Amino acid sequence: MKCPRCEREFVHTPHWKDKVVYATFAVTILLWLTDSLTGVNANVVAMLPVGVLCMSGIITKRDLEQLSWSILWMIAGAFALGVAMKESGLAGHLIEAVPFGSWSPMVVIIGSGLLCYLMANFISHTATAALFIPILAIAGSSMTEQLAPFGGVSTLLIGVAICSSVAMVLPISTPPNALADATGFIKQKHMVRTGLIMGVAGLLLGYLVLIFCGVNGIF
């Protein structure tokens, strides 16, 4: 690299803190990928970098004070809302209120995805997927023969994952949206407009690829 002032070449020697960060994140990702072998819960693994970086002094109390705690509370509230809907039975009632059994397989695949997309904009992607996938897995198992020409239950569940992933209309929809909104440089009306455009494009492209793969037996 060159110094911007003197134009002299210099070599950056990694500081010990750099090495600690690299090693910590490498081990964290490795533990996440091998949770079925180690038996360590993903939530426990997520605490590893927090503990290591705080104990080593890489993250200080000043850094923690600068975190956008209001954004973290908003994200946590979205997860809490999703858990509350699941535990109270409200999510089950919402799914049961939709007459999937009387619909054609294609309508079930697209209808469940659109319902998932709508909810994911208000209670976050992960919470919505955690709500829908178990319920639709049961609903799809009763329609195995009808869904078979389109790839089976896998197509139904992958559609839910796609729809929850492209929901990004509101700050609460996904943590990156919340962090971007916290900067104050992005107005919510711009986020809604861009989120709708990206959502519609993502739904169309996602379902075209999904149905193509399902019909051709790729799943």
C-alpha cells in the first residue's frame, strides 16, 4: 500500500487484535456450520465472539454505549411478537383461516407465499419463517399427491423462505433495514417504495425459478 501523503510504499503488519478478530469469527462460523456434530446451540455460539472480544479489550464499554439500542429493542420486539403469535395459537388460526385444502396446488404455493410476505414485513423474516414452515409442513403433507407435479412439499416450504427473505418494506422487516433507518439518511417513504419494488421483483423471479425447478424435478 502507499501512504497518501508521501507516496511511499509500506507493508501493513496485522496487529494482534486483528488476528484475534479473524480467529474468533472463523471459529464462530465453523461452530455454526458444525452444530449437528458439536451439539452446541447457535445462540450459545453467538455469545463466543461477544465474550472473546470483550475480554480481550477489543470491544470496550464505549463501543457498547454507541450501539443503537433502540434498534436492537425494535428487532427483539419483532421476534417477541412472532413468538407470541406462535405460543398464543394466533398464527395457527391465521393459517387455518385460509382454506388451503380447497385450493389448487399452484394457488396454495403462491397464496401461502404472499401471506408469508405480508407478515414478514411486520414481524421480521426469521420470526415469520419460524411460524409458517412448521405449520405449512403439516398442511403440505396432507396434499402430497396434489403438490407432487410441482416438486412436492419442498416447493411449498422453499417458497415460504423466498417470500420471507424479500420482505423489506419497513424498518422492522429485517435488521439491515433497521440499521439503515437508524442512520437518519433514509426516509421511511423511500424505504417503502424501494422495498415494494424489490419485493415484487423478488417474488416474481423467485417463483419463476422455484416452479421451473419443481416441475422439472430438480428438487
